[in-house]
Amino acid sequence: MKNRRQAFLIGIVVLALLGIWAGCQTKSKIATTQEPDFTLNYHVEEAPEWTDLFYRKTGWFGGDGIFSIGLDGNDQNSGSENTLLIFSDTYIGTVEDNAPLPGNVMINNSVAYVRSLDPDPSEIDFHFKTDQQNNPATFFVPTTGESASDQHYWLGDGFVHRELDNQLYLFAYHIEITGPNVFDFIEPDVSLLALPPGSKPPFSDQRQIATPLHIKHDALGEGNFGAGILVNTSWADAPNPDEYIYTYACLGQDKNLIAARVASAKFENFKDWRFWDGKSWGKDINAVAPITNSVSNELSVTPLPDGRYILVFQVLGISDKVGIRIGHSPIGPFGPIEEIYRTPEIDEGLLPYNAKAHPALSKRGELLISYNTITFDFWNDIQKNAHIYRPRFIKLFFDQ
């Protein structure tokens, strides 16, 4: 939910104003623009077998986030590597007749492990922490910051850092509840979670690192880095490596995308981080300039085999459109939005948000993409229909 909760109202107003979206093609499309450098030949298909993998009736039955992390530090997956999925707010319980039974609970983050590139129910395991009374509990709880006891974590993107002892890093947003209503919260900070290689649930060996990567910009808005990560290094087998790790943030009502980067070996040294100001990489986080806009609070930037990059997002944060932009570097320039898919759940009263790609779960020649769904009256609706709050999937196929 994160900043996306605050974006719900904005997103729906945008949908009402932009009625031209309603006629957009739902299945596949060949991208053509006036800028030939930004063209991409592709088609899109629904991936119901992946969507059905998260239609569950016991234990984990709903959650958002779903970033995917190749545990070998490489998004190129032959099918033999394990992939970690991380979720933010998660529902645990038992479902009968599509409704969760009394006693279901929401925790703030959970994980799953996938052992295949095929969506086989026997190859995915969901995990959540349990307390001393065997009740569902949250894996990652803030210990950094003056208000840590009043906060919880929602998880951003992450990766395994081969150059730093194969540690797993996750961005974790501090969430502070400020009142009784669903929109009464703030995101005052972001931390890094560091897990040693081989760390397993309940992740008791986690290390929490305070960061200066929260930004409050007078013109662009407020937010945290961690919306997406691009590990553009040779050890991650990036097609055109420059040995930097890029991290992105989404700010303001215009959904401005901003970028930071750091040399791979200096990832934990925040004084070495640099921020794109529109012309160069500088030290001042407040001098950032947007590299594009209309993106979502969670997204992905993925290298293409030809040396370009594909940005995947939900258009304007919450909408019925999954969008892409093609860029010529990790910071662009990015081409115009290609609306690749209209989400049919919008017609059922659900709100689609936070589309992103999952290269670690994608076979050669395709890109698996997820988006989440929720409703305005979420707290009541989830108790009537357990299945409104889970990822949905499509596949983008690269055509020759």
C-alpha cells in the first residue's frame, strides 16, 4: 500500500479524465513511434498459470509488493537457480467460499521461494514468521531510527551482492501510522536490510542499516529510494556493464522517476552515492532531476540484449494500464509510454497498481510482468473476498 494508498484517489481521477484508455488493445501490440531508436517488436499475453499460483486458500492468501531476487546474484536464470519473492502487507488465514474465516491476520512482510521457471505449485514455498504462541508475525521489524517502535517496514527492491560476500540487500521503508484511517500514515525514512548468504526464515541474522535515501523535494515531492534496482555489473552478467548499482525512486503526483547510483564495491558507503541532476552525477540528493514521469511507486529497469533498457510500470501509479518505456541507458533518454496491456480487473472494481518485470523468473525471449490489485474499501472488502489482494501476471514476448 505505501505511497500507492495516497495515490489511489489521484489514480481514479486520472482514469476518469483519460477515457481514451478504455479502447486500448488488451492482448498484443507492435510498438511504433516517430523515434526509431525507441521501437520494440513485441506481443503480450496473459499468464494465468502464474496468476493462479497465488490463488490460495490456506496460509498465505494475499499480499502486495512481489519483488523477485535471483539468489545467485544474476537475473539470467537457467531454471536451476532459486528465486526469492518478497511481499509487503500480507494476509494469513484459511479461506472458504472465497472469504477468509475469522482469525485471519495481516502481517507487514513475508517471503516465498521459487525453484523453477515454470509455475508449478510444488515448486513454491511461502514463509511467514510465527511468535511464541504460533501466531503469524512479521519477519522484518524496524530497530533503526528514533521512532522505530512506532513503525513497521514495507519492502522495496533487493538483490544479492556477489562483490560484498554474497549478502542479500533489501530496501525497507519505515511506515508510521498517524491515525485510524487507511491513509493515515507517513514514510519518514528508508533502511537497508542486509542478510548473510544462506540466511533463511525467520532471518534472525538480519542487519538493519539506516540510510540518508529519503528525499523531500520542494518541486518533485517526497519518497524513498528502493522502488527499483538495476545491478549493471559484470558479476551480474549485465549485457553492457558499467560496474554501478542503480536505484530508483518515484516522487510526487506526476510520478517523477529519479535515479541514484554507486560503484558496486561501495554500496554501503552512502557518501559515495551520486544522484542524477539532469546533466551529471552529483553528491546533492536535493538536486535530483526526473529522468521520466508517469511511473509507479514500484517498477523495474531491465537490460535488453541489444544494450537498451526497458522500464516497466503501472501508468501513473494506479490505472488500468501496464506501460513500458525504452531507454538508451539506465537513466535514459526514455521514449514515450507504450501501453502494453489493459488490466481487466478494473472492470470488477479492483485497482491495479505497481507493475514490474521479473527477469529472474523469465525464460529466454520473454519477460514475466506482475501487477497488484486492491480496492478503495480494502479493510472491509478483503473480509468478503480473500482473492482481491494478490499479484496478477502477463508475459511480454520479444518478437524478431
